[in-house]
Amino acid sequence: MTAPDIAAAVTVLRSGGLVAFPTETVYGLGADASNPEAVRAIYRVKGRPADHPLIVHVASAAAVPRWAAAVPPAAAALAEACWPGPLTLLLPRRADVDATVAGGRDTIGLRVPAHPLALQLLGAFDGGIAAPSANHFGRVSPTTAAHVRADLGDEVNLILDGGPCTIGVESSIVDVTVEPPALLRPGGIPLEALEAIVGGPVHTDDGGVSRAPGMLASHYAPVARVELVEDASEARRRVEQLRTLGERAELLDPGPDPDLYARHLYSWLRAADDGGVTTLVAVPPPAVGLGWAVRDRLRKAAAPR
Ligand code: TXA
Ligand code: MG
């Protein structure tokens, strides 16, 4: 990426426009986090309810006090160990931070992304960039610039192309305003790693009601119906059975490597839709490392709509 692209993106952000940019997890739809009008444009373009808070991306942990009223010890340890990287920390929102970006909540989600282009953009902009995933509400997140173009096209002023995202699933969201810290969304930093960093348990309410709005059961869904089958040979038989019933069924079974599964998951879901697949029978990865996040997204894609 050349310097003029970054300069153009900064100009767009300063004038209240929208810039899609790569992160190591998924592409973000960015706006100046300090400009409520620009932030409202994100909600409008995404078709997202106004009470679903946005993550504010910052250049480094040094920017945290600008947004957060306090930094609990667990937050400092997690930021130190994981940033730049796929971790979002929920911290108490400073009273002078506009509530629009936080969906009206008294907490603020902060993250330092690891993609070099994102860091260049944040460095040049010298402020916080509010950014949800750059897709329409409820659909599969984009992991390439082409995905963003297909979803948002002219609705975004500029798209920075940084190649395919290397992690492929969204950041882990950890609420550090509670004790013990709570994992609200499994993501790019595995649960095991989070617990090792805080030196104790991290709460998860798997299957329970999530406290992160926007974590709806039917999120991250392709148009194709998704069925989950843990056993690979059983999954193959299920595909055959669906085909004899006249369905356009496909198998998703990339093997046991959770990192590879995460990196390509959203591309595969999109490819299924592009190919007119009616049912995708997916064999989930084991529940280790990024496998937690992939299993979470697959479960949501398979949830009744
Ligand atoms: O990897 C990521 O996190 C990507 C990239 C672009 O950074 N962003 C992303 O944003 O996934 P989004 O908006 O698609 O998902 C953010 C989630 C939403 O479920 C939102 O409700 C939750 O984070 N969230 C953000 N701030 C929150 C807050 N203050 N309280 C509760 N939930 C919050
Ligand atoms: Mg999203």
C-alpha cells in the first residue's frame, strides 16, 4: 500500500466519511470514532441497530486513557500480551466519550489491530477509528477487499486492500469490568491463552445469553442452510442423503487444523452461496485454539433463522 492511499483514507476519515480497511481478523468499516455523525453513518450503511456498540480501534495501548475511565490489572496484562492483536477489551467508558459509538452503553470496546495497513492508518489518523466488520448486518464477515466490494460497493468512500486476512475470525471480546473477566465472544486469541495471561479462569457462558449485543444466535449466516455433524463419515453420508432428496448439498470438512479452518471459513461460506449450495454440511474443528471461535461461528450459522 502506498502512502497516498493512507493519506486519502485519512482525508476521508477527517471529513466524516467511511473507509474499509484490513485487519488481521476481518475487514473493518471505519469512521472517526470522535465524530457522532460519522459513527451514525456506519450504523446506517450496515443496517445495524443503534444499540449495538462498535469497537474503537487505536494505534497503541497508550491511547486507552483517552477512551477508558479505568484500566483494571487484568486489562493491562491482556493489552500488554496481546496488542497489537485480535483482542477487544471492554473497559468503563469515559463520561466525555460520546455514547453513540458505544451503543449507549457505559463500557467501551478497544482494540489495537495487528495488520500493518491498519496500524499505518491509525498512526497517520492519530485518533480512534470505530469499526464493525465491513458487511451488512447479520451476514458473513469479509476477509478480502473483494468481499467488502461485493457487500458495500459504493456505500463506502474508500477500500484499502491489504490482501486476505490471516486469522479470519473476529477478535476475542473480553469484559474486564467484571471479576473474573468474561469472554463475550470467542475469537482470535484462544480461551486457553487468555486464561494463561490473566493467571486464572476467564468466565464463559457458552450457550447462554450473551451480553454483547449483536451476538445473536443467527449471526454470521450464509444464505445456504448449515448443518453441523461432528463425525466426518456421518457427514459424508448426510450429504449423499440430501442429494438424493434433490438438494444441492456440499461437505465442509477441511480437517483438524483450527487455524486453517478459521482463515478460510468466511470465504468458504461465501463460496457456498456463490455456487448455489442449498445445504452445507460442516464438520467442526476440535475445540482447541481457534477451534473455539470457529465452532461458535458455525453454531451461529447453523442456528434457526
Ligand atoms: O475482529 C474484530 O473485532 C472486527 C475487526 C474489524 O476489528 N470487528 C468486529 O466488529 O467484529 P463487530 O462490530 O462486527 O463486532 C463487535 C462486537 C459486537 O457484537 C458488539 O456488540 C460488541 O462487539 N461490543 C463492542 N463494544 C461493546 C460494548 N461496549 N459492550 C458490549 N459489547 C460490545
Ligand atoms: Mg460483525
